[in-house]
Amino acid sequence: MKDTSTKRIGLTHSEFQRYSRQLLLPEVGLQGQERLKASSILIVGAGGLGSPVSIYLAAAGVGRIGLVDHDVVEFNNLQRQIIHGTSRVGDRKVLSARDRLLDINPEVDVIVYDEPFTSENAEQISKPYDLLIDASDNFPTRYLINDLCVLTGKPNVSGSVLRFDGQVSVFWGEKGPCYRCLFPDPPPADLIPSCAEGGVLGLLPGTIGTLQATEAIKLLLEIGTPLIGTLLIYDALDMRFEMVKLKKNPECKVCSENPSITQLIDYEAFCGVPGQDNDRSGRILDWEIEPSELAKRLAADEPIHLIDVREPHELQISALPDADSIPLGSMATRMPNLDDTEKIVLLCRTGTRSTRALHLLTGAGFQKVMNLKGGINAWARQVDPTLPIY
């Protein structure tokens, strides 16, 4: 990490007032606050984790904050992405976040990157920053950030959330293990649900994101004991924190003495990120059916077996009356009871889980199976507006 201890950037009178409670801390003081002002942090993701991270870092007086995100504010973001408000729905996330941060603290410099974070631009974007914060929501970006930080020698303050559980650690290849030491390879897409599929308690990103911001401040000020070589696990339901010690993997593909990864690559092909709906043979898009087309076929009494692969509690929110419930996790065991000669249409909330179910069925030899494009939310938009969208 770049040494900012010798940089003396004076504080304005308003900054003395703004940061007075921090200036009273001997671990911070005037020199520490000036160091924060001279520091820079790149936050990848302006969503659930990026919201509390950026808010508290701006409030703390980190001089330059970079925000990377290539998405717009959606209504279903507001339950957890507290940096955005209802009036900003439809706006670019980085612009919404920048306006909020500058309202919190106009003394900081907020730089936005409204573009995907990829192997092509990651090094250039991250170059001016002292450390990176992984506030992403997908494995391709997570592995890219890890590899980038190892190759450039920068610390990676990593956080993740799902349902009621969260994790925080500092991965810094020069001083301890990196993310790949713990998880060497990206997982298959069908093994790990995303927050969009598995859900997340709205407060959870606030807890984890605040912890990430705390770790970043500790690193910049070189105080306390950062979570280098330690994984902090948080269980919100039981209100329990656990600390797991991590060891550097001498065979790590990227941070070992003889790494096999020496340049950045993208991982979409391995992880199946949203938007990559084709299977390996490129068939899935050909096997999708639009909600309007399915409605026409059902109205014509075409024999179609509807199968909803969502969890049972989701059916209380919205459901098609004639659909059978077979949760995705039960599909493999229920498959022998299905008739492979009948037409089957699979559906879920947005089409992601039903795509995975389609992979299972086609892999087992089913030929007359289709996926409802966009899921029941798309059905609500195109066919039955009385159904809620969630």
C-alpha cells in the first residue's frame, strides 16, 4: 500500500469541526486525519455493501473515493442499498451514489466509473488508489479483484453477504493469504445462489459493509489488528461472530512463489454470471419461451406441464395456479417421476433458477422442456399485472 504517512495535507476550518470526534482519538489525531485526506480507496460495487462502505469512508474523510458500477437503481435495491433513494430509481448507481456522498461530505473527491470492471480496464482504473474494497455481488468480479490486488501488491478488503450470513476479511498477498488461498477456483454457477435468488436480510450488508469500512480505515492509519489472515463470519440470526484463521497456500495459483496466473483474466465463462444464459452448447436461448407466447398456448388448452422451481414460501407471493412446485434443490430426486414425453415449461422468479433446472433435465435426456424467459416477474409484467413483482 502506498505510504501516505509523509504527506501533510492541511485541514480546513470546516474539516476540523467535521472530524472533531476523530481528532480526539490518539490513534487518529491531526496526523491521522491528514493521512486519511491524502488517501484513496476504490470501491467496486455501489450496491448493498458499497452503500455503507462508501458512506462511512466519505464521512470519515478519506480524500478520494472511486466507485465502480455499471447498473441502474432498481426499486428492489432500496431495501438494502441505502445510499440510493426512491427518487433515484432508474438513475445510474454511481451518479446516485456520488450525489449522496458529496451531500454527506463535500470535502471529499468522488470519482465514478460507470462501466463493467473487467480484465481490460481493472488495472488502469485501480492504479491511482491505495487499496480496493470488494463490494461486488458475483464471483467473476471477486476473483478479478483478488488477482488484481495480488499482482499490484494492494490490499483487498473483501466482504460478502447471503440470506442472514456475512463474511469479512483482508486479503493481502504480500502480508498473508489471498482469496484464492481459501477458494482456489470459482464455483460452478449452479452451486452458489446469489442474493437475487437466495435473498438477503436488508440490514446485513449494513453490518458487513461497516466492518469493511472499519478495516479500510485501520489499514490506512496502520492501527489495530486488521483481518489479514483471518476470516470474520457473522450469523445475524444467532447474533454470533466467529474468527477463522487462514493460512497462505504455498501452491496458490496467484500469490505463491511460482504462480500459474500472472495476468488478469475474466471469469464469466466459469461462473455463469447474469446475462450469460447460454449453456456450453449455446442452446438455452433457443429453449426459452416468452410469457406472452406461453399465455397463448395455455389459452389454447395446449397440454403443458408447468413446474415452478422456487422455494415454497415464495409461492405465497405469486404463483401460477396450474404449476406444480418442485424446488430446484429437489429437482434431481424428483426427476424420475417426470414424464419426458410431455411438454414442460420451467419457471422461477426471474428465470435464473429455472435455467439451471433446464440444464439438469436436458442433461438427463429431456427434450420437450422450455424455460419461461424472465420468470414469473416477466409474466406479471406482460400477462397478469395483478401479480406482485418481487
